[in-house]
Amino acid sequence: MFSNDALLQSLNAIIHPAVKRAFLDWQANLPSNTAYCIREAAILFESGSHLDCDKVICVVAEDELRIKRVLDRDHANRAEVEARMAKQMPQSEKATKSDFIIDNDGQQSVIQQVLKIHADLTKA
């Protein structure tokens, strides 16, 4: 489907509204004292879902590392992964539009970065 723009557009027109409704239903049932909730989306900006968010966290890593991780996880082939990535906004652009960045390069502690973001989000 990533090689067929019309098919991808049709699929996105079905999937994204359904995912948004499911998220909003889930969010509506959170306890009222919930400090924050997190929505995960590979194409948050492309789908317009960022407009419903107060803050955006972008997780970044070098493209080659991202490709390797997807290949290991999904057992897809490299061409499929690259086709998917080509349909997404460049990660550098996502990072500039985001409020927080998590560098998932395998060298830095992701947990420490998350704890810092948590502290920033929950400070009075």
C-alpha cells in the first residue's frame, strides 16, 4: 500500500478517524486526577493529531538505526521500510515542531530523558 498513494490515502481516511475516536473514548474514561496521558503515533503531524495535543514528544534516532530496528521487529524487507519512511515527514522536521525530544540512539539513557520530561510536565 505504501507504493500506491491512492490506496494509502483511502486507508488513512478510514484508519485515522477511527483511531482518533478510540483514543478520545479512552481518554474520556481516565480518572480526573490523571496528570497527563500520552498518545503514540508515527504520523502525528501528518494526520493532524498533533492539534489535539498540549505538548509533543518526538523520539529520534539515526535513519539507519531506525531501519534496523524495524527490520528486526517486523521482519519486513528494507525496501518496504524505506517506502514507509518516505511517506512520513522527515524526523528532523518533526523534531523542530515538537516540545520535547527523546534521543533513542542507544547511547543515552531513555529513562533519564523520560523522567526529565515527566518532571517538566508535572511541575507546578
